Amino acid sequence: MQTLWFYRNPRVAGNHAGPTIEFRNRTLTRAFKLFFLFVLLNLGGCVHTIPVMVGNTPIRIIQEKHQDHGKTIVHLHENETTALAAARTYVRQDGGTLLTLQHGGTRNIVFYLNQVRYEVDPNRIFTDKGIKQSLKQFGPYSPEAHAAVKSLAKRILALIPPGKVIAVHNNRDYSMKEYFPHHPMARDVKALHYLASSNYRNFYFVTNSREYRRLKALDFNVALQSPHAEDDGSLSYYLGERDYVNIEAAYGELKAQLRMIYHA
């Protein structure tokens, strides 16, 4: 409530002395300070850093939470910067939780164990088969390296709450065309909806048929993962029986990817 005091200044003589106004608003000032603090907390959110060592490489799992409700977004490839910008923009404006990895700015994680160099794709570490295949794809394999990578995967999964999970990725060589009939990954999808006039690099990859139908009705490019998809160790395979939505977009397609997050 606003309070005003009016009084005549006794130092000014005569009838022409106008009123001097003293404005005090202790209640409003206090409320404003509380509101300003709330805005700062809402914008800044709550950021936790979970350190994990993989061999000699320090990995930082960053958990950025804005409000206790909202979407859960996972960003696994550090070099996919458009996806990260879109996810951060969304959670800071609309609330939710973002999980992202920091380990030097590269797509893959490189580490050394017993002076041996290893490399792994962080989106291929959620099953034993995926870990083994990814390590072998980029270099040597050993049980010790496998265990170190699996420990990281467990820490990431422990931070993912129940409910829908949204992953964000960017692509250059990979696109929705990989799932077209007679293409190498066609067997990994059960259904496909593609708009011929659209950007084939911008699409959803989902595990839930209800999500597929909803996004199809909104005229987005969308692929539904097959229950018989190959075990590649990806988060989509690991969460195949949950409500998982992967948002793929070309590098630089920030506006499009942000729109896709809103509709996910």
C-alpha cells in the first residue's frame, strides 16, 4: 500500500509556500525487492555440476533446472551448439531441466587408460553392446575402458527423471532420408511421415506411437522407432519402452529447433 504525507515547509514564509511532498513506500519497496529476487532466481535457475572421471578425462555433467516442473531435455554431443542454444533458451523461458555434457568441446569423449587412447560416442554408451561397438569403431577396446564408460552412462541415467525425455541433436551427414525404404537404417523404424517440401534434416525420432500420431497431425517430419531396432547403445534404444522424443535439426536451424522443442 502506498502512503503519502503532505506538509508545509516551515522554512518557507508566506501563503505562496506550496506543499512539499514526501513519498514513502516501504511496503511497495519490499515487494519489489522480493519480486526482483524471484525474477533473478527464475532466470538463473539452479545449476549443478556433477564431475565424473573417465580415465584421465574430467567430464562435467551440467544439470540446469528452472522451476520444479517442465520438460526434461538431454544434450549429449557437446559440439552440437545449435541444439544446446535452443534447449537453454527453452528452459530459461518456460522452465524445465537441461542435462548437458562438457569435456572439451568435441562430439566424442577421448580419454586415456594405462597410456592407451580411447574414444567413444556419448550417445552410444547406454548398453553394453553399444559401448563395445563404439570403442571399437574409434580405436582399441578393453574391459577397463568399458567399465569407465559404463560408469558415466549410469551417472547420466540417474539424473533423468520419470516421464517424457527429450533429446536434442544437430546433424550434417545424417538426416531423415537414412530411414527411407531401401536405405541402411530403414529397418529401425516402424512408421515414417515426411513432408516433401521440408528440410529433411529437421525431424523427430520418437518411441511412442501416440507421440508419432500427434506430431504427424501437426505436419512435422517424424519417424517412429521400431520395437526391433538395432541395439546401438543410443538413448533412444535404451528408452525404447518409455516416452522418448529425439529432435534432430541441421546446424544453424535455431528457430526451427526451438519450435520443435515447444511442440515436443
